[in-house]
Amino acid sequence: MKKILIYLSVMALLVAGNAPLASAAADNLRIASGVVGSMVYTLATGTAAVYQKHTGQTLEVLTKEVSATVQELYEGRYELATTTNAAPWFFYYNINPQTLEPMEKKNRPPMRIVMMGNIQTHGLLTYADTGMTKASQLQGKRVAYGHGQYSVQLTARASLLTAGLTGNVTIVRASNIPQAAEQLQRGGADATHGAISASVFRELDAGRKVRFLTLEPTPEAHKALRDFFPGAVLVDVEPGPGLIGIPERTTLFGTHNCMVSATNIADDVIYKFVKTIYENRADLAPFSQDFVDWQKELPVSTYATAPFHPGAIRYYKEAGLWTPEVDAWNQHLLDLYKED
């Protein structure tokens, strides 16, 4: 109930869509991230270091939970935030975090995407000695995942949808990914779900080998996935150093990390930020392996789940990165909130 109230309070703020946002001083930007130790925190701190190195200006990193991030971004307490592509989807599409269904009333969320980044990969995991290799083999079995985290509910639902398992498995509720993994370890579930990089899965693998189950989507399933979540990506993961549970090429679900801003942050501020980070993106790599993957992705794409900020669009057009396909998709997103 507490999480529902937090979410509703955030959405109540978004209803007042014409409220002004505080504008940033060009020499003192702030970027919100997740908690210390999370991937999005690492992305924020690396970005801040590169921005400060090449501009001599401050980019302060603030740690925030997602619900607070959206509210305080709206209030102008900072100008940028690192998050997954799921957050813009929830708030821009007005998705109920409990049911994952659109809410009846459309608000006007003041969120814009600044830059797309690396893909965070998720999958259904079981023990290797079960003999299962495909997600479709979970039909009739028990799957645990963290219902306390709305983005996890999204990625788990997407994986089940892609595998044709919606309504064909028993969902074992857990408050978070570690508890879901514990259900698998104790025999309370046949599989669990989470990010491929989750440390708790490494702990499971150390005691009994695990494997991610490959998705085999039909064209119809792939379309249903994109209709459900436009930011959905299917990723073929190859075995490699540091990976657990990937004994062979495995198709998993993915969603981009990204940077977002409020609608009313000055175009020149966002333009300068995007130009600085994109043109010096090679300097990001030493801060995290995730930045190596970040550089493999274009900063604009049709996987965006909210429109791009005009200041970012200005730079991407100058750099030749803004394609007709991206422009059409961006206009589609803007049209979701056209006045009647």
C-alpha cells in the first residue's frame, strides 16, 4: 500500500503538467541516480566525471529511489537522471505499477529522454541439472520474481509473454530478486527471473550450476512484446568471461539504460551535456564495463519510451544521428499527448 501511495503522489504531481520547472544554472548541473553500488549509480558517476573533465563545470551526483527521482526531477531539484528505459514507459504511458496496465486518465508527464545507453539483459533462470534449456519448458511450473520492484515485474512479464507462458505458469511472489532466488534454492520455485548481472545469481551458481533459459519468440510473440513494451529488445548473449548461466548462445530480454531530463530544462543546457558526453564517450570506458557496452549503442533509437529533449535533438541532427525513423517514432510519442 505504501508503494501505491508513493506512486499516486508522484502521478498527482504530474497531473499539474503546466507547472514551471526550475531552470538549471549552466555551470551547476545535478544528476540523480539509483542507490550506491547500482548500475545506474555507476553510469551517473562516470558521466559526471567526464562532463566535469571536459567543461570544468560541476555535475553533482545525487542518489535517489526511482519514485523520488521523478517527483524531484519535476520540481527542478536536479536536471538529469540515469534510469532504465522502463521508468519513462511507466510515467509517460501512465502505466499502473501494480497491474502493468494503462490507467484511464492520461496525465502529461514532464519527462524527456536525453540519451539512450547500454542494454540491461534479463532472463528466466533455473538450475542446469534440471535439463531445461528453453523458457517454453517452464509451462505448468513455478516462477519466482520480485514483486516489490516495478521494473522487475515489467521485465518478468515481458519474458513470460515472449516465451508464450502468460497464464501458463504459477507465479511465486517474492519482495525482491534475492528472495526470489532463495525460493529457487529452497525448492519453492522451478525458476526465477532477474538481470543477467545479478550478484545473487553468482552465489547460486557457486553452489549448484545455473543456466538462463533461451527465448524462442515467434513473429507474433515478438509483435505482442513490442505492443506491450515498446522499449523491448531481444538480445542474443554469447558465452564469455565473467558470465554465468550462459553455456551457449541464449536469447534473452533486454531494455536500455538511459538518461532523462525534465521537459523545461533549457535546450542549451541539454545540448551542451549531450555534445560533451557523446564526443568524449571513449573517456567513459575506464569507469565501468557497462560504458563499453554503452558505446556500442546509438544514443537515439526507436526503442525510446518517451520523446527526446529538443536540446538533445538539436545535437543529434547536427551529428547526423537523427534519422527519419527516429523522427517518426519521436512524433508518435509526442502525439500520445496531443490536445483533443
